[in-house]
Amino acid sequence: MKADERRELVLRAATQVFGERGYVGTTTDAVAKAAGVSQPYVVRIFGTKEALFLAVLERALERLLMAFRTALAGDADAVTAGEPGESHHRIGAAYAELLSDRGLLLSLMHGFILGSDPEIGARARAGFLQVYRFLREEAGMSPDEVHSFLAEGMLLNTLVGLRMAADYDRDPAARELLDTALPTKLDFLLSLEP
Amino acid sequence: MKADERRELVLRAATQVFGERGYVGTTTDAVAKAAGVSQPYVVRIFGTKEALFLAVLERALERLLMAFRTALAGDADAVTAGEPGESHHRIGAAYAELLSDRGLLLSLMHGFILGSDPEIGARARAGFLQVYRFLREEAGMSPDEVHSFLAEGMLLNTLVGLRMAADYDRDPAARELLDTALPTKLDFLLSLEP
DNA sequence: GTCTATACCCAGATAGAC
DNA sequence: GTCTATCTGGGTATAGAC
């Protein structure tokens, strides 16, 4: 297998593991096992564990923005065709779609709360602002709309991180909360639980 | 010094460090140094690092609910006195107040995204639902109101975790975002940055 | 391009003195 | 109650073979 393919393979595996256990909690060995390669080889490809995590963040942000752009483009088509959908509905749906890659959003989330780390924090802040600017400038949302959208997103991320769906039919409060927060996409989210 | 005082002292220090570096990223030695005691003594008091973190979560949730209850009580007084304030405004203000203890909210946040951990995840979910029930039952919010309140809270936590305020006067997007998300309390938040 | 073997360090926990 | 000294495990990174 070529270097680029292996790299992408490892990045995919790393995204899952980092999302599950966080930056520090993840061992390069766990990533290696998930990718089916040896631990030293993971290090060899990326240099250090930190560089690997930064690459994961990079890729996650690319994918996030890509998904939003696609949703936005589909929206333009819909508008042209005289259909009702508005930008932020489409983009919101795109975000819900991303929940399927739990590792992607959770890896980002783990990066977000490590703001005091010199390298990771800097990249995480820049990434968050990149998303902010996209929503403001390309998606044309107002500051208040972006604010609500991001708040909604952070709650969804947190609920996914909490594995709240595991309590869906064990606790009425969990059920009510999830029903309110995820009017659609709920059955899908529940299907992710073990 | 008595055991209880030391315990509280260490818990306070631990809350700060866990909030900064997360559960796995925190060493018991860093906590010990922050508390001014020896590393083995920290372990001695709580048994294990995990037990220490669980105690930090416990204490953080207690304080959070305490702050909400106090706000709610003040609200009842205000209502009696014929003043305008509504429950969720007061409670929202109480939450903003809590931002002063960055470690408290961030330790909770770190717990929230470790939902897959058997012990920590279980406690974090239970704690989150405890807050949910308080807002529904004691504060009398509707499901939608709780949902919005929690979304807002998760965004604030994330912005604090990101140290977004550090970019306030370096990046117009950061400024706009913080101005929107924190109409009040902003100067205070900024004063926390190094 | 990928592995095995291993060096080295660091962190959590224990033993035991004061 | 609190410390110093230390054992032990596990994790990143390197060396070097194939």
C-alpha cells in the first residue's frame, strides 16, 4: 500500500480513537491496532503523537466545512428550483449527518477544550473561527444565527460525548432531552449505541 | 490541618488542574504541587486518581446546583417584591457567574466528553441529567427552554475551554462571536486571560 | 514501506518513617 | 497527617533489520 493510502487509513482510525478517549488518553498503540499496523509505524508516519492529533483535527475541519459547502450548494440549487429550504436548515441537516462519524466531532471537541495547550489550542481556536467565518460569510448567517447554530452544535457534541443515548430508555429525563434536542436523527443516533 | 480541610484544599486545586489539562492529562503530582502537598498524599486521601476526579465532578455539580438554587431563591424574593426578573434570567446570570471558576465548568466538560469511560461516563451522564431535572422541575422551565439553556451553556463552556478570549482583540471574528455570546460578563472573562 | 526489539521516561501507587 | 524513597507498569520514540 502507498504512503498516502496508509496515512488516510491511520487518520481514520486515529479519529475514532481520539474521539473516544481524548488526546492524552489515546495511545499510539491503540491507534496502530485500530489501523492494523505497528505502533512505531504510526509514529513514523506522523513524527509525533501530537502531530498525529493535529492532522486529525485538520482533516476533521476539512470534512466539516466540506459537508457544509455541499449542503450550501444543494441549497442554492433548491432556491433556483423554487424550493423552500433555507441555508441554515440545510447546514443544520448536514451537521446532524456528521453525527454518524462520532469520532470526527468528538476529536474536534477534545481539541476545543484543550485551549491552553500551545499547539493544539492554537489550532483548535483557529479551526473554530474558520467555521464561524464560513457560517457568517459563505452561509450568510447573522451573528445571532451563528451563535444559536454553534450553541446547538456544542450541545449535540456534548450529548454524543456523554453517550446520552445509552440512557434513552432508562431515564425519562434523558428521553425528553434527546427528543427535544434531536427531533430527527434520533433513531440513527440510538443505533450507534452498543 | 484537619483531614476535611486538606481534602477541600486538594479538591479545589484538582478542579483547576483537571479543568486545564483534562482527566488523563492531569498528573496527581501537578495536583499535589497546586495544593502544596506531596504527590503520595493526594493519592492517600482519595485512593486513586479516578476517585479524585469523581470527587471533583461531585463537588462541581453540587456547587453548580447550589448556585442555581440560590439564584432561584433570590428570584422568588424578587417575584414577591413585584420585581420583573424571571427564573431563567436569574439562573442564566448565575451560570455566567460560575465562569469565574473556569476549572469547575471545564472539569465538568472534560467529564462530559468521556462518556465511554465506565465510571466517569456514568457519573457524568447522571450529573447532566441531574441538572436537566433541576431546570425542568425546580426552575420550572419547559423542555425547549431547558434545551436552549443547555445549548447556550455548552457553547460558553467550549469558548472558555478554547481560551477564545485570548483572540478577542487579535481576530474580528472572535470579537464578534464573544460579543454575541457574552453580552455581559465579557470584560470579566477577558480579565482571566494571561 | 513496514516490522521487531528496545531504550527511556514518566506517572500512579505502595512502603514505611516521622 | 504528612513526608521521602521507591517499585512498577505502560507509553513514546528510536534503532535497525527485512
